[in-house]
Amino acid sequence: MKHALPVTREQDFAAWYQAVIAEADMAEDSGVRGCMVIRPWGYGVWERMQRILDDAIKATGHENVYFPLFIPLSYFEKEAEHVEGFAKEMAVVTHHRLKGDGQGRLVPDPDSKLEEPLIVRPTSETVIGTAFAKWVRSWRDLPVLINQWANVVRWEMRTRMFLRTSEFLWQEGHTVHATRDEAVAETERMLEVYRRFAEDALALPVVAGEKPENERFPGADATHSIEAMMQDGKALQAGTSHFLGQNFAEAQGIRYQDKDGGLATAWTTSWGVSTRMIGAVIMVHGDDDGLRLPPRIAPWQVVIVPMLRDDEGDAAILDYCRALADDLNGQVTLGEPIRALVDARHPKASVKRWAWVKKGAPIVLEVGGRDVAGGNVSVIRRDRLYNETGKLMSTVTARDEFAAAAPALLAEIQGALHNEARARLDAGIRLGVTDFAALQAMFADGEKNPGWAEVQWSRPTGDQLDAVVERLKAMKLTIRNAPQGQAPADGACIFTGEPAVERILVARAY
Amino acid sequence: MKHALPVTREQDFAAWYQAVIAEADMAEDSGVRGCMVIRPWGYGVWERMQRILDDAIKATGHENVYFPLFIPLSYFEKEAEHVEGFAKEMAVVTHHRLKGDGQGRLVPDPDSKLEEPLIVRPTSETVIGTAFAKWVRSWRDLPVLINQWANVVRWEMRTRMFLRTSEFLWQEGHTVHATRDEAVAETERMLEVYRRFAEDALALPVVAGEKPENERFPGADATHSIEAMMQDGKALQAGTSHFLGQNFAEAQGIRYQDKDGGLATAWTTSWGVSTRMIGAVIMVHGDDDGLRLPPRIAPWQVVIVPMLRDDEGDAAILDYCRALADDLNGQVTLGEPIRALVDARHPKASVKRWAWVKKGAPIVLEVGGRDVAGGNVSVIRRDRLYNETGKLMSTVTARDEFAAAAPALLAEIQGALHNEARARLDAGIRLGVTDFAALQAMFADGEKNPGWAEVQWSRPTGDQLDAVVERLKAMKLTIRNAPQGQAPADGACIFTGEPAVERILVARAY
């Protein structure tokens, strides 16, 4: 069976990932260090994600806002842990004007040097917290529930498209609460919003849980994540929700008058997901023919390819295709109108077919003169491209029958991709790794796809935790999270031998 | 008649503008030089604008993309006029890491100095054109029609919320075409998209036309604009569309193989509108009680204020309000479902009423126990707040009657705001200013609201144009544009005395 990509997942997973991005026209290098260009198909997926997640964020009572790109350096000095975590990788603006150097080149004008350098936001707790301190006066002002869609910059030495880029797009939610309990509940509520978004919209099975202390967001009291399993068995953190305790509120002076007239310090949270999610979708759903998009986030769900011959029959074929697209677009699936496109742009039908297969359009229809005459369409399902003998499946179906079944078919494809990924995740988590030697054997060199290990631990802290992290690091492993709703620990800690208190997932990760 | 704002338009238009922004919770100072915080109500208006304009941009065949925030300095050196126009006001990133200075403060780490400084994009022709040069190979690749929603930075010395901020949000369209005619047609098409968006969505009457040579975008062969008239008679450029000729294509090497196999240089355009539009909406539709929002861009079109008394009757009032909101939200007006909100948050109904009046919600409903008993609502129309005697108009209306009439009423308010602004624009353009002395008299000191002058000119160039610009500048005047569809010139140029070739609008401007 010949595939549409120059490299398979089996041959070289990293090269395959880059090939999908290139062949599906998702993104490309920009020529600007560490930054990518998100092309229309990639950005279209992001727009679908934004729309769905934004609705969910608003449905839980949050409002969108916009805060400045630049943060004065001094804002970072207030929360010590926070700056420690971020100071190593921030873009610093020092001048506000250019001038000629007299030799035809431009240089920063020394006269325009800023008194205080500005940081391009790596995340916005510091600048948003400063506003919170002004906004919050009384218990009546609480909770404050806001979110912003923005670009952020973290200087990265080794970059990888969508997964790790110096600039990326994300949403960051920030909230203020009167009590610890309310802030904790908010942290958990938004983690659940992310979990459902991943599962329902992206068909991405994830494990939600709390990160270990060493993996917390700088300045947080607790960090929760959703973790997805890529097809090479590595983990990818697909979203995080932070309980910030009173750390930022104290540093920034977010205080309120409580019902008894006393002055109380508030509690804050923050939470975010980014364009990284697109990388997860590629590595979970892609195959050796390119991307496979869950219908809910496919910019076009049904692409109709007219097989034109440059003769007088073309007009009838095009009319037939357009009428079918109109029929489809008038129907609803997965809560929204179907998105069907007639691709009449390029000349060769087979080129178009493979272009849309590589882009991952859930359904590709081909329509030639014979289909028009017979009232049919040839249906290609992206999630089931080949039959058992490795032959491309293009099923001739009565046009009206297809149109009537299209909403259910798209919903079925959404479910099929989710089921496939769910089965892989479930099979990929190895239970019963009860001692460190077993963990070492599982992740021995040469194991191509070891998956994740669920192990029990005593939740060590301080130096003892550092030692655990170092032992794992030597094996290129990290602790992903302690899954929600887990069975009680009943064994010994595989690191310390002490009685275990919880189960954690250990894995290689992106 | 007492008004909700501390200052009226008549007393101090600039202070009134700031008061509307503050009292309507649109935006606030961020503490970061030249940057503002866009608060939920202001950002909600921007989201409405984005949704409507984005649909129009897509309906004309454009796709969204995302390009990097940072542009290497050398990219700016390619197009000489362009860099000349922008070099004076750009944020320059020179370092990518901070370090402690040993005294508890952070400073840019000298070891992290960039070899080539990065510019925070003031506009993206240079970086997008670099990608175009890769994307465009053959005539089959043309046209390329893309757009991005992004933040941009232009260092501004004197800033004013929404109108002129160092960072602002906008969309920038960029296109490549095979021929001059197609690029010119695109420039005009997008100007028309902007004109219709302003008139239909923002209820903002504008004059579309071509800017004079001295007001062109740096590097453009022609710049077109839509100009709106504020209530103080000043002009505000609300959107621009640029025909870039082959200037950028030549500088960046955007070439394609034409149908005959030859190599041809392409033609490009760019066009944009920004958060500035929000400033225009405020200054066109606001009154002495705050903002008045056209229903199409109001985050909430109908706000229902329950008049609660903290007793057992409250539950019935709330139920009544929520059922009404459900009824309204199930109906469609102006092409979309109605957006109705029950504001049950704060205790005092009168405070809520005035908060929503200041925010400019098109319709505010008050519902007390007596209304529930009688099956009524008290209706306040934001566009007709007072009767002839200066008394607040709150009209008791049968609830079912109101609900049935709401779609038409919202459409009527949209039209009424547009008509009012249209009449003001038409009345504010003075025709028949046939000599320079008349222009001087019109804009004499002390004339509070002179409006705009339509004058005829010979379209001078070079030094002669410079002299005209200087004479106007001395009177704080600028040429706005040469309106589309104007009557043929039939007089003498008021600047040169030569036979006129076109009519132009002269005005003070933001």
C-alpha cells in the first residue's frame, strides 16, 4: 500500500510529524527565529477550536478582555518564584526607534532607549493582577472571571512547529475569588472544561489530574493538567489550570472588604490552552496519508471534487456539485451547520483528492459525468481510507442517500476517531509497575513505544523529590500527573519504598 | 435635564469622550506606557465587530492566517519608503533573557543580546511579502487572498484610548494578483466591504474615497479610506485600503510564471481596520448619558433589570424576567438571534438602569412586582431616552406585545442611529467653499464645530503639494480624501487657482 506522505510514522515519527504539517499546508517556517507562519488550513483549525472553547468559557460565566502585550520589567520583580520561572526566556524591548547608521543599515536609536525595559508577555498574571488590585474593592465585586485570547512569547532554543515555538497563540483565563474553596472549585471547573473540550471537540482522550510539585506553574500552589498520548507513546500536556493561592494576590495587593467590613486577601487562578493543541491533534489522529481531522474542528467537513474534463459536460457536473453542497450546508450535525465545499479550483481531480486526504477533510466526494448521469457520488471516508486488501475505498452511493445520511456519518467519524484514540490510550498505560527496576526495563533503550507507566508513590517533597526527578530525568522521563478519580494507593512507593499515597503517570513527553 | 455623565459634549468634547469610556467600562489605562486595557464591555463590542467583518472578509474569498509578531530588522531595509514611514515609531527587541544585577533588580542579560534586533510588527507587509515570494510560483497560484487578526505596535508619543495607542488590535488583509487591474479591483472591493460594514453594522455613515499623495501608506501607489464625522465635526479615518502597485513585489521578489511561460512581477494590496473603530462609534453615537450602541454590535441588545425587594416576591420577578429573556433569545433580528440578558447581579435597580444606559444597551427593561402582576414591562429605548419635556421615557408595555415587537424595534433603533448620524454628516459637509479665504473663515479660531469643507483642487504634486499641505497644516487642517462618485470638477483650484480636476474634503481630524 503506497501512502501519500514521504515518510511513515513507523519509519521516523518526528519526520512524519513535520511532513504532515507541510503536506497538509498547516504551517511553515517564517524565517523569524522560533516563529512559524500558520497557514489557512492550520489557522482554520485554530478558529474552529477557538469558537468551541470560547463558547464553553463564556457559558461558565467568563468574559473576554484584552491586556497589553508589554509588561514593565518591575512587574516581574514582585512575585519571586514567578520571575525565577520565566526570566530565562523572555523577549526584552529596550528601544522605541531606529536610525540609520550612516552606512545604509538601520540600528536601534540610542536616544530612544527606554528607562525601564518592557517584556513581551510570556503570560499575563503580573499585568492582569495589577488591574485586579484596582477592580476589586468589596466582596460584591467577586468573583472576577475573565479570559483573553492573545499571543505570548517565551524564548525557546529548540523549537518545533505548534509544540514549542517562541511565539504562540493561546487563551489565558484569570479569576479572583473571595475564598480558597471557590478558587479551588474554579481551578477544577476549568480543568473539566478543558477535558470535555479535548474529548468532545478534538476527539482527544486525555487524563486529567494534578501535576507534582516540581512541575507547577511558577508561583502556583497547585497545577492541574490534561495529558494526551501521542501515537509514539509520548505524553503531551494539552492544557493547564492553576490554583495560585494567595501568592499573586499578596504580591499585587488584591484585597477586598468582606461582609463584616474587614480587609481580606483574595485568591486567584489562571488557566490556558494554546496552539499546541493542534500539534496534539496531528500526533493523535494523523496517519501515513496525512492529517485526519475530527469533523467538529475541520474547516471543511465535506469536500466535493468535481472531475472536470474541460468540455461541455463540466457545467452540469459543477451544478450538480454546488446543489449538493447547498443541500449539505442546510443540514446540521454535531450542533452546527455542515461545512461543505466544492473545490473547483485546480484542474486535476486526483491531485485534489490527495490534497484533501492529506489535509484530513473527514469526507471527500468525487463527482464525474457518470455520477451525475446515475445520480450518485463517490464517497471517500478519511478515517477508513483503505479496505482490508489495502485498496482505496471510494464507495459509489446514491446522491440523495448520501445527503440524508451525511449528518449521522460525520457524527460517526467524530466518534470513530475518538474511540480509536481512546483504545490506544487505555492500552498504552501500563499498570502494575511496582518497582523501579520494572520501570527501568519498561523504558530501556530501544523500546520504541513504551507508553506510560502508572506507578504508586509516597509524594516526596524537597530534596527527596529532587532526587526522584533526577532519577527519572536520567531515563528521559517525567511525572505527568496524578489522575483524578484514581483507585486508592495500596502498595509501596517505587522511589522511596515508603507506603504509597497516590498513583502517578510517568512518561516521556513533548 | 440632568445627565449621567459628569461632563457634556458641549462643555468639553475630549473630556466627555474619556468619561464615556470610563463610565461605560469600555477600557482603562494599563499602567504600561501608551497601552490600554480593553474591559469586557469594550472587548465585547470588538468581538461583535470582528464576527461581522470576518464573515464579510471570508465571503469575498479571503482566508485567515497568522504571521509572526517579530520582524527581523533587515526585512524593513528592503522597501525604502516603507521603512522611512515606520522607522520612527517601532518597538525594538534586543535581548532574550533577564538576569539579576546583584542588587535585587532585573536587567537585560548582555549575553543574550540578539545578533539582529527584532521589530514588533507595526504592520506586516514585509514579513508576509517574504512568504508570498515563496508561495507564488505560477499564474495558477494567483490570486492569493489572506487576512490576519493581530496586535500591532506603533510607538506613539501622545496616546488616546482606542484612537491612538501604542499597541492596538486590527485585521490586516494582504493579497497578490497577476495584473494591475485585478489588484486595483481588490483595493476597491475591500474599501467597499469596509464602507458597508461601517454603514450597516456600525450605523456609521462614511465617505469613501482616495487619499491625496501625501497621505498614502508608506510604499503604496494609492491609498483609499473611509472617513467618518465625529460629533465635534472632526474627521476620523476609520479604515484604509492600499494599492501597493509592484513596490513590495519588486522589493521582495514576488514573481510568477505567466501563461506564456515568462516571468512576471506580481501586484499586491493591503487593507485594515482597527480598534480605532470603537472610538468612532463612541464619538458618533454617544450622548450626554454615555454610549449608545447600534444593536448589531451591542454585546447585549436587551437588558432586563429585575426590581428586587429582598422579599418572597423576588423569585416570581426573576422567573418572569428569565422567561422573557428566553422568549427574546429565541427570536432573530438583523440576521442573528437576539441577545437578551437578565441582570440579577447587583441590588439596586436604579443603579443598574443607569449603568446600562451609560453602557449604551439599546433597550433596557425594568420589571417590578407590579409589572409581573399586570403582565407588563417598562421599556427604556436608549436612542430616545427623554421626552420633549426632558423627562426619562419609561413606557409600560404589555410583555407579550413587547416580545413580539422586539425584533422590529431593535432594527428600528439600528436604523434610527444611522439616520441621525447620516443627517449630521450631510449637514456637516459645507459645499461651495470656492476660495482659500472662505476656507480660512470657515476654520477661523473659535469656530467650535466647523465641519468639513468640500473644495476643488488641481491635484498638485511635489513641491506644490507640499506647499498646500503646509498651508493647511497651519490651520490644523488635512485633506481627508477625494470622495468616490463625485460630480465633475467645474471650478478653479482653491490653492493654485489652476483649473480644478477633482473635489476633496478638508477637515480637522483625529
